[in-house]
Amino acid sequence: DGGITQSPKYLFRKEGQNVTLSCEQNLNHDAMYWYRQDPGQGLRLIYYSQIVNDFQKGDIAEGYSVSREKKESFPLTVTSAQKNPTAFYLCASSYTGDEQYFGPGTRLTVT
Amino acid sequence: KQEVTQIPAALSVPEGENLVLNCSFTDSAIYNLQWFRQDPGKGLTSLLLIQSSQREQTSGRLNASLDKSSGRSTLYIAASQPGDSATYLCAVRNSGGYQKVTFGIGTKLQVIP
């Protein structure tokens, strides 16, 4: 089955801890994206990557980091520098400029 | 800066009704426009993708139209069903450069049996 997987579905962390969210795709897509979704707001882009070993900051990259060592994988680390990390995180992929496909999301709660 | 607005924010209709969801965008220099469905607590499911050169796309009971010059798209749902209840989001991909995608906040649809 082709698709995008995100893990875990729910994640709970204490303030001050870094946490890494997983995103894997087997669609052979070149581009991958991380978005954050908060109630009453549209999806906001955190980071994107158009090819392996290259990624660019989106609109709200502060407090986040990513890597793209393999085409299939684009993990997101939420660092302790992120002021309001509690949110729903969505990973997506696409062929460059084409239709985006989304994973099921990870709900992160930081207390 | 591209801005995407979806009206109405919420809509409640009886089962069987035909309905229209609206999406407007401020910058007409777009590459494509995509409609998504999102169920509570879930990821986004792609419904339709319209390229900038196209006027409409159809899939089953769904029809999406695009008027690039006026900055508008509509999603038409025929013969609505309770299973259509979800939030519908519109996303616009800009042309040129990175081709950034801008999302609307969505329209929350409830279809009442």
C-alpha cells in the first residue's frame, strides 16, 4: 500500500524536552513538507524539502529542526526553544509542484 | 502575500441537498488549487486538484471550478450524505519559485440525516 505514515499518533512531553516526530512515505515523491495546525488557523508551513539533503524554512521554522537523509523520510524535531509546541502536526509529500498527500498526523501535547 | 478565505466557516444542511463551498484567493498567479477533506483528528484527504489552465474537475458527486482571474473556486457537492460531514479545506499553490501552498481555514460541513 502506498502512502504516508506518521508516528506516533499521540505524543506527550514535558516542557524543556526535545521530541522527534516521524514521517515516512513510499510514494517516491521528491518533495516533503511539515505543517502545523492550530484551532481556528489554516495550516502553517514549518519546513519543506524538495530533494534529499536539502530543506528550507517555512513560515514558522523557529524552534524546529528537520533532516532529509533519505528520500522516504523527513523527521521533525520540536526543540525546547519552540514557545508553543502543543499542536497537531501534519506531514505531506508530493511530486514537485503537484498534488499533496498527507499523513494521519501527530498530536503533540507539552505540559 | 497570498491569502485564502473560505466562506461560510460552517454549514449545516439536510441530507440530499446540493451545496456549494466557496474559496477565494488574493493573488491570481497560481499554479494549481487543491480541495481537501479533513475528518476530526485526522489528516487531510485530497479530493480534487485543478491546474491553473483548467476550469473545473469532477470526481463522483464532487465538482470543483476555478476562476483564476476573479480569484475564486467553488466546490459543489451533489446529493449530500451524512458521510460528507467533515471540514473542507482549499489550498492554493503559487506559481514561480518554491510554489508555496497557502491554506484556507476551512468550511465545517454537517449533513443532517
